[in-house]
Amino acid sequence: MRIFLFILGASLASATLCLAYRLNLRLSLSGFSYCDNCRQPIAPISLVPVFGWLMSFGRCAICHQRIAIKYPIIEFAYGMLFLTVDDYRVLLVFILLLFCSEEDSFNQTSSSWILLPLPFLFLENLRDVSPVFLVSLFIFLYFSVILTAQLGEGDIPVLLVLLSMLSVHYFLLAVILACIATIAYSLFSGNKKTAFIPFLTYGAMISQIIFQFG
Ligand SMILES: [Zn+2]
């Protein structure tokens, strides 16, 4: 029966990616998915998360345009996440983070304010954290945004929800992993302005897995 959790996670990830894509390009939310290149509807079998991509060898069945490998990887990761994490609050955070990550990677803006109520779901994780530490961290983040312009305003709600969900140690691990990945990506791609939320999401996912099995 647990296989259904994998299918649920992979399908929700697939739907979230599709929603972010369509909202970003201001496309209609109804109707079947179609290929970006040839505008032909995608065969139902190719829409099955992870398997669809493998069955079609990562290409559109009609025009053979490549379909980015990130789609099956993200769907697989979310399938595994739903299989291993049984806290619905954590799963909700990761689905919303996926949406914000996609928006951020499209146009470096994100409606991450939707995350702002979520820290209240995890208040018990912050019970043992000193209020002085929290206020200092918030001031540090705020000035990082103002002074360096390296963090975007949209990153702050993401950092707040991750801090409350992961608690301090795993939060710092997630941020360090995200920074290393962002620096590596910037050097590799030569891209000066890189979306940070996708990297924070990957960092948080690895941190969450270590927390789960650690
Ligand atoms: Zn096509």
C-alpha cells in the first residue's frame, strides 16, 4: 500500500510543476498538457510521473524535442519524500517550496509569502531556542537583504519556515548546503544572479532526510 504514497508524492510534484509553469507563462490552467515545441498534446502515458519520461526516453513522442531531466528527478524525489516522511506539515511545506522554487527559477520572483503562516505549525520546534538568537538571526537576514542584495525578499519567508520546521542545527545545515550548491552552480554556469529558493529546497530536503534517519 505504501507504493501509493510514492505515486501521490510524484503526482503532486508533477501537478505543482505544471501549475507553476502555466501560471508563470499566464497560460490557461485547464486543458491537457502539450509539448512546448510542437504544441501537440502529450500522450496520457507520457504524463505518468517518472515512468512517462523513461517510457518516452526523455523526448516528445511527436517532434522528439528533449524534455528536461529535472522533471523525473523532482517527481522521484517527492515520491521518496512522501514514502519516508509521515508528517503532513513537512510534506505541505515541501510542496509549497517546489512551487516557489519553480517561480524563482523562472523569473527570480516568488510568491513565497504563502509560506508565512506555516512556521506557526512548528512552534514546538522553537520552544528551546533562545529568543535572542531568533531576533539576531532575523536582524541578520533582514540586513543581508538590504545591504548585500544577494538574498531576495522572497527568501526570508523560506528561511523562516525552514528554521521552524528543521530547528536550528538542521536549518544551518540546510543553509550551508544551499550556499555551497549556489556558489558551485554560479561558478559552473557563469550566472551571477542565481535563484536561491531551489537550492534552499534541496538543502532542506537533504537536511530533512538526515534528520529523519539520523
Ligand atoms: Zn513536441
